[in-house]
Amino acid sequence: MVNSNANAIGIIFPNSYDNLVPELAGDRLMASIPFAGRYRIIDFLLSSLANCGISNIAIVVRENYHSLMDHLGSGRAWDLLRKNGGLSIFPPYAEKNMKVYSGRVEALESILPYLKSKKEKYVIMMDANIAVDFDFNAMLAEHIESGADVTVAYTEQEIPAELIRAGSHGDMYYTLKLDDGRVRRIFMNSEMCGKQNLSMNIYIMDREALIDKIHAAFVRGSSCFERDILAPRLEKYNIRGYKYDGYYARICGLKSYFDENMKLLDDENLDALFTGGQIYTKIRDDNPTRYINGCKTKNNLVADGCVIEGDVENCVLFRGVKIAKGAKIRNSVLMQDTVVNAGARLDYVVTDKNVTIEVGQELKGTDTQPFYVAKGHTV
């Protein structure tokens, strides 16, 4: 890992987009959803921060955080087990002034003592609905050079249909209108066609300025950082955009979760996601995957600990998946410790952890609507 210490702390909000994937986030939060065979979504942000020398990281959780805390532990896997700084997790009621927050302003207000105790000059804030190997040092350098009050990362792309549908039900996403790099308008839940400047919800700003703005906004009863603090003051604040052109996966719903996993079967996409620093995750110490005589495999992403006796094509298999002889799996994402028994047929299926598919069962979804089996179920 990079040992240099950037003059910034990281803050991750892991619950912000849980409503986008109610199937996967029913008893976990967005940040701990498994992704890419052996990782959780939060692994990519944590690893990116650690690789950039940002070793002081706070995670402000709201609910359903048991799986996340079990995954992160002390932060050792990301070299965040430190005497000073390191990984700090703030669940509700962890301190006297903390409660279940309803917006980013309340979340930040609840950790103001933490922010005031730090010495780093800058704060980098982000949500955990994206898997990306992000160079925070490059964004921080551009923020400092531009003299901006706030820098926000964005991508130029069409707004995903799942995100538009979620916006109609109250979930917030933001697009930006830029003029020579400066943000002139912030649109909330825009449905404009064509390529838009879609915010990645990654922000950099001065730590002391953030403390002042959050305290003032909380006193006024504000709850949303973008809507209540930034958008009304675009003329007053110098808010700059930072365009990200690299590969990343944005999870907007079950379909995009399936699609983003399946994209990694293309070596070009896989290399693009893992092209920078190493991505770290919790160690499980499984045996190497075993391919039993007579099995057939083609174009799969397979984690360690699997046992494959059947026929598997165009699939993402997480750790410990077992495919029995005679089973045929196509175009599917099977999470950790899924067991597919003899003669089963799966096509366009997503199984959560610890699922068992009984002998001879046939499950079939489509590329637009994959079939989902909930965690721990037997079908």
C-alpha cells in the first residue's frame, strides 16, 4: 500500500442508496452488497482511499450495518488498523448526540466532534453505490489548484433508466450544468435525454468550512447537503466539477447489479476496473477452485473455494459456490456458498448468499429481468 499521508480524511455514507436494491439490501446495506466475485462494493472506495494515502476514514451508518461491520472488522485488510486515525465506524447511538439520520446534514452534524478533532485540511465525502478504482489524489490536487470551495466528481453519460424510476419515488440523484469547469446549476432528479453530467456524489472541501456549513444548516433544519447547502449558493460558492473518465460500476437496481457483474466477463472491462492500485477485501482463506473431470466451463469469473462438476457458461461465481454434476448454469450471478444440485437449470438468475437449488429445479429470468433468489432460501 501507499504509505504517504494525504492531507485529507474520508467520509463514506454506506446507506444512501439502499432503496435502489431492496432485494439485495433487505438485511444489509448498499456498501456491503457482494460484487465482482469476491468483493463488497465498499472495498473499492476503501482501497482507493488507502492507496492514495488517506488513512483516516469515517463510515457513518444508519441501519442494517451488521454485515458491514462483520466484513470490515478492525480495518486490517485495508491497512487501516492504526494507533492514530485509521477506520472509524459510527453507528446510530454510538455517542450521546448520534441518532438515526435522515440526510447527510444530520449525519455530518452527528460526527462534528470527530471532524473537529482532526488536523487534516480537507474532507472527501462519498456514497457507496459505485465500484471504482478512484485516484483521490488527482482530484484533490485539482481542487487545490483551482481554489474551489467545493469540488464534485461527475461522469458524462445518459441517466440510467433505473435511476430515473428511483427518482420518481423520492431517491435523489444530481446532474450538473457546468460553465468553464464551474457548476452553475444543480438539477435534482432530472429526466433530460442524452448525455448529462451525472454526479458521482464524491465531494472535496475544506474541513473547517464543512464544519461551519453543516452546523449552520442543521440549525436551520436543513437535511440535504446538495439541495439545501450547495444548490442555493452556487453564485456565492466556487463549486467546480471534476470529470471522471475511467471505468466504474454504478448500482441503480437489480438489473444494473446484474449487468455490471456480467460486464466483468469482458477482459477489457475487468482490466479497466482493476487497472490501478490493488483492491483489498476480507480474507476467507478458501482452497483454490476445483474443476472436476467432466465439467464444462466457458467465459466465467470464478472466485476461490468453488467446486464445479457441471456445465457453467457466462457466469460470475463467488466464493464457495458448488455446481453439481449434470447442472447447467448460464448467464447467472451466484453469490457466496450457493449450492446448485444435480440436474438443475439456471439462466439469468441472481442468487444471494447461502442459497440451495434443489435437484432438477429450473429457474429462468431474462436479460432485462433476472430471477432473484433471496439469501438463505432453498428452491
